Amino acid sequence: MSGRDPGGSGPSRRALLIGGASAVGAIALGAGGLAWWTSTRLDGGGTGASDPPGDAPDAADGTVGETFREPEARTSSDGRLDVELAAGLTTVTVDGRQVRVLGFEGGMPGPTLRVRPGDRMSVRYRNDLGATTNLHTHGLEVSPEGDSDNVFVMIPAGGTFDYSYELGDDHPPGVFWYHPHHHGTTADQLFAGLYGAIIVEDAEPIDVARERVLVIADIAFDANGDVAAPTRVDRMLGREGDLVLVNGQLLPTMVAARGERERWRIVNACTSRYLRLRLDGQRMQLLGIDAGRFREAREVDEIVLLPGNRADVLVEATAGEAVLQTLPFDRGSMGMMGAPRSATTGADLARFVVSGDGAASAAPLPAPSAALRDLRDEEVTGRRTLTLAMGGMGGGMGQGMGFTIDGRTFAEGRTDIEQPAGTIEEWTIENTSTMDHPFHLHVWPMQLVEVDGRPVDGVDRRDVVPVPAGGRVVVRIAFEGITGRTVYHCHILDHEDLGMMGAIRVA
Ligand SMILES: [Cu+2]
């Protein structure tokens, strides 16, 4: 009895992960795919009954909460974006209550940074946190060295640091984001509110009625209105907050007119929570995940975003009221009999109210993009296996559990992988533990090839990939264009802080 598949919910969880991994390929099948998803939904990963009480009645009783709002945008011009990001304690109102969070520029989320391929983005980071911090530009394909996307930079309390990022002319468009990445306190700082979106614009804009940025993050508060401190068990499971906010708001209302097409840029900025997004009654077409744009938009009913993932979505408004929801998800347990599970609850995230007398039909969909590079067609120069594991240290989970990659916890001075530049590698990432781990590699995107033995359809390039409990994922990576030393890690940020991270140098 390994305890590897406790609770009897393994099959549905695994099926779900594969569905998410194949970029909702299953959904694109149409009716068959839909039925498959409906059945996994009814299985509910064993946690279907644990929706927060009151959500459903709330959503149905016609009360309209706050109007949806977006973080302020800071947009590049003439090839440059110069911004200051001051990180510090700030007071905001969440669900009508004054609470203290950490924010960039006094906001949670911080401002949305909008840039173009070929731009230089300069960020003066002012650290008013009273603790060491730094900045990671998640997903951007920029240098990880010097004053660029360098997670080894440490900005002491009261200090400032000038970051400078050079985006190549061929940088992919898409949705990215920024957050602190100081090992040991990454989860604390992000969970408390330090995150914001980055948009790299398309060469040719897509014709939409409006574009919205939705940064989704969970948070919890104590009785004093401060961000709740995690227990040791919370950290081992990966902390989740009971409030799942969109741009810092609880259940805001968006308004559109029938027939309008909107473009939603969605960031999963949760510290640990997997999102299973649905917008029943409306039409969603997925343009891509992370920096990976699909050749053609895919019709979807559900979008699975692991912590760190982003979705670029077209929503075609159909008259009526819909609710953007996230459904329950079971990320597994700490393994021992009776051990706590990370059973994520569902939540209503936003209302989408569509008036019936809007514009006629939406503009045509964007034309298919050029054929994408498919690393499966290219010669692999090397193969590597990485093993994610959780193990008792010093006699059981009460004393803390080791979160390791290849048997080691992170050591800043050690380089775990020396990778020659110009190579195309195939990595098998296996997970011997009883919990799912979303795996993130900085700088070089991964092409998802296989999840738990199932091949992935089409070209699916992303920077956080699912590694199911007791399972494995195969990816291909082109270490081209950019050199330098950076990290790969579990994007359940508590696990990263507990050591599930390694360093790679590409030279
Ligand atoms: Cu993990």
C-alpha cells in the first residue's frame, strides 16, 4: 500500500490533468469531448460537494456586485517602456472590507505592462516590503542574467534595483506576468498580492469589441484584516486562499452586448491553486496557452490553468447572464493514510451580463497563423530525466517533508544542469510523489509531447506543464537564442520555497 492513489479519486484526477495538458484537445472533439468533460466534472475529483457555501444562491439571486475593473496599463512607445514598481504594504477593499495586502504601486494586481517585440522594458523596482525581494518576468524569453530576468538578484529591504529587459524582434506575442521570486519567501510575497500582467502585443491586432485582463489569484485574511499566515500543513500541500479574486475583486460584473467579441487575457496568479475555468452559456475560443499560440483558435468549454499558466481567449457574447467559474480540483495528498489532501474547492469568479440588443455578428476570426515549429520533427541532441519527489525528513510529515528534484533540494551556489547552447533536448519529468506538481522552466519554453503516456495533439508550447502524481510528462526544449543561468521548479510556490527547484546554465 503505497498510498499513491488514495481516496479512489485518482482516475478522474489523472484524466483531468491529461485533458488540461493536451490544451483542451479533448474539448475540441465536440460532443464526445464535452461528454467526457461533463463526466469528469460530475466525478468532481472527490471534492464536488465542497463549493463555498452561498456561491450558487448568490450568483442566481440577481444581485450585482462591483463593476469589473482592470489594473492601470503602462504601454511602451517608441520601443521603450520605463516604469517604476514600488512594492509595499497597502490597504485595499476586498468584498467591502478594508484589508492590508502587499502591492505594486499601491495596487493588487500591479499595473499591466504592455510591450511589443523588439522593445526594451526598464523597471525600477523599489523595495518597501521590509524584507528581501526581487522580480521574475514569467514566460518572457529574455536573458536571465545581469539586470534582466535574473532570479539570483536580491534586493534588500529599502533598496532599489534597475531591471532592463530586451525583447527580441521575434519575441512571441501573448500573456505573461511578473512576481517576486526570492527563494524561501516567493509564496508569501505572491500570495499577499505581489503580481501583475505583462502583454506582448500582436503584430496585427485581432478585431475585438474590447480586451480585458483577468489576473486571478486567491488569498485569505485573518480576523484583523491581514493576509493569513499558512500552517506547516498549508505549506506542504501548497496554500490556497478561500477568496479567489479577479483583479483583486470578489465576483465583479462584466457587461457586454450580444454578438460582441471580447479578448480575455487570463493569468493564473494563484500560489498553488489549479483553475478549471468555465463560462457556460457563452462561446469561448482559445487562441493559446502561455507564449504558445495555436495555429487556429480552438472551441473550448473548459480551460485548465496550472499556477503560472495564462490563457488568451476570445469570448463571443450570447445574450443572458453567465458566470465565470472555477471547478473543484484534487491535487492529491501527502500520501500517508489519513494525511491531509489538497482538495481545491470551486468558486464563482465573475459575472458576465450580456444585453440582448447589441451589435450584429462579430468580426471574422483571425486567420490561421503560419505553421508552427514542431520540435517532434527535429533531431533531439540529448535526453534527460528529472525526478520530482516528496520524502519524509527526520521522521514524518510533522517535521516537514523534503521537496526535491533528483533527490536534492535547491542550493543557490550549485548548478544542477550544464546545458550546451543550441541543443534540442527531450526531458522526461517524472513524479514519484502523491501530489501533482506543475513544472516551470524559466526562459526556454517547453513543447508538451506526452502526458502519462498519452501523446499531445498539435504543437502545444507552454512554460508550466502538469506532472501528475505518480506520473510523467515528456517535453522538448530548444535551448537556442538565449544563454545564461536560471532555474526550473515546481510552480506550487510553497514547494519551490521548500526546495523543489534546480539551477540550469545554458552556455
Ligand atoms: Cu509541487
